[in-house]
Amino acid sequence: MKLKQTIPFLLTSVFVFIACQKKMPREIKLSHDLNKNFNLDNNDNFSPDDQWLVYDTRTDEGGIGGCKTIEKINVETGKTIVLYKTKNATQYGPGVGAASFSPVENKVVFIHGLQNYTAQRPYAQWRRTGMIVDESNPNVPIFMDARDVTFPYTPGALRGGTHRHEWSGDGKWIGFTYNDAVMEALEEKTGEHWNLRTIGVAHDLHGVKVDHDHAGGNIDGAWFSVLVVKVVPNPKPGSDEIFHAADDSWVGTQGYQKKNGTRQRARAFLGTVRNERGEEVKELYVVDIPEKIDIPGEYGPLQGTQTSFPMPPKGTVQRRLTFTAKTEYPGCSGIVRSSPDGTRIAYLAMDDKGIQQVFFMSPMGGQPVQITHHKRPVQSGVRWNPDGTKICYLWDNSIVICDVTHGKGYGKFRKLTPRSNDELTNLVWSHNGKIIAFNRTVKSNDGISKQIYLLRL
């Protein structure tokens, strides 16, 4: 290229670069203690007034089992407050983690391991429960889900461990993933794969009392809990049966609107089927949840038996939404997230070129809609802004915002951060839509820590 041609080219490039930089919001480092992790863990971390972010302090080595505190940090000042600290913490438990704020009250729910941990019986997926801390009474922790692992079991209580707790829009329900201790013991005994992950919900209907055992594995709960997704150890190839359910979230802040105009409470999730060749494929599902969850359904008792899971309540309907198993690039991925109005469920899947993209699907079913058309894979599930007009996600090691309003700008995206060599994770959007918080790994002389950063939009 000749000099006369080079100068205008360079000037144009500089102007484009400056223009792009102006479009990018300033990245603010909120946490500064490099001796601990500030782990957002893909939860709903903003307080109802958007002034605080809740997080856990687990280490990569100790995980949740070795985590001692649930804390919050002020988004204006960076001040940190310990909301809950475990007693007698060891590498074996009890362990806390994966915290979420209620959207309507200053209450936080998180995982709490069992107090009867030992080196031989440490924190595990089937040995934990959900705990709520009300900031108006912080010294009185509330066990959300009752736990009863001694036969006969108790309706409204579960028999294992809940995880990734998510409040509903009105704060009266909490959804979660679940592993069952009774079925895990059956797997140990028989060798058949019974330790299956599935999905449940808890409702502030009323508390549940259980018989307390000498081992200390049974716990009273303040909420009524049930499983809502049916899993089986050996799904029939080519069927809609699933043996694993996870990556779930509520559909809409108030459910979705049915054809008759009524609102339906539901959770969307990924269920693992087996295709006709017996291969595992994750597909998008939705489960409709009745308002009354204390009535047993067709499959068996709410509390389960010694050889079966707790079963979904009457009126629960589990539906498959995607059918990728026979396509060239089968499977769905990412934590699925619904638009606030409940009309669209976002998930990740391969396009016809084999590149992972964002897709939308109606909770009523139908054809999926491809939203992104990147030349490289989308790297995370999406988060929605409060009015459902935009989504954000990770792509090209950057945080990206994408317009999803119907009209001229539909599907257009722009980067909010430049390409990074650090790991970016755990995006969360504030209730007022003005802040995106996320984790960035930071290197120091003492190693690597997970810190909280903000983008003010």
C-alpha cells in the first residue's frame, strides 16, 4: 500500500477504534481482596434495590464443601458484609455456596451442607439443603426444604440435597436442582444408575416437621418442597424419557400466558434423552407446575418410596420443546433463561454450520428461532434485561449485548468489553437494567482469584 493510501487508512482505523471504545461502558473493579474469591455462580445476585451483590467465597480447592461464608458487597462503595458464617467449618463440611437474593425482599437463599458431616460422610450433592437468611433477623437461619431420609418419609420433605436455588418473581416460590440420598444409596447397593439429577420447587405454603434421626440427617423445613420432573435410569431410546434434568430457570416473572389467557407457572430446563442409537442428547423441556403442590399425582407419593424418587404433584405436565436428536448437530446447552414476559426461552444450540448460537423457543412449543449468527461459538447462556428488549452473553472472550426487540435492530450486537485473556463468567443484570455484574479471574503474586466487576450501562 502506498504512503498516500496508508495515511487515510490508518486515520480511519483510529477513528473506528475510538468510536468503538466510546460505545463500550467503563469497566469498574468492585472487589479488591485478592486473597479470596467473590463467586457470583450464575445466580440472581442483586438485592431488590440493586445496591448489593451477594456471593460465596469458595476456593477452587475446597469447593462448596470448604466454603465458610456468604457475603454481600455494596455496588457503590465496595463495602463487604458477612451475611452468614458456618460453625465448625472443615474441608469436609458443612459448606455453603451459590447464593441468590429474593427479588422482592432482603432475603438470601443458598446451599448449606449437613451439620453431621465427617471425613467418611462429607458434603455431597445429596447431603445438603437450602438455607434462607432474612437480613431483618440475620442470626436466625431458616432451613427452606425439610429433609427426611428415614422410612416412612414425609410429604413436603425431600430426601437428599437441593442446589442452584432461584426465587420466583413474586418471591413465594423457589426452584432448584436436586439429588436424592435414598436413590444414591440404592445405586451403591444395586450398581444400577439411580443417582440422577432432577428438578424441584418449594412453596411458602407451610412448614414441614419430620422425625429426627440419631445420625442428624433429618431436618425440619419452613417451606413445602416437591420434585416436579420425572427421571428414569434407562430412558427408552428415541423417546421423550429423560435421566438427567438441570440448567433450569423460571419461565417469566409471572409464568407464561396460555391460549385461554391464563398465566401458567413453569420451569424450563434441559433434559437428557437417548436417541435411537442410545446416545445422550440434551433437549429443551418445560414443566407446568400447579398452584397446589400438596396433592399426589399419577406416578406415586410426593415423598417417594424406598425404591423410587419423590414423584411430581397432580397437575404437573412435563413437555419436550426441541427435537434436535436427529439433526446433524444434536443437543442444546447453557443455563436456559426466559424473557421476563415468559414468551421466549433462550438456550444454546448449533446452527447448520456447527457453530454454537443463541436460539429462542416459545414455552408453548413450535419452531426455534436462531438469534445470533456469529462466526465463532457463543460461550455462555444469556441474561435478559428487565424489559426483555436485550440479552447479554459471552462471545469472543468478551461480554456482548444483543437487541432482541422486533424491528430494525433485531439481532444486532455490540461488544461491551474488549477481547480478554482472563476468564469472564457469571453475568447478572440488575433489576433496573443499568448494571451488568460479572466475575473476572485476576492474577496476583498469591495466585488467581475471582473478582467482581461492573459495567454501568
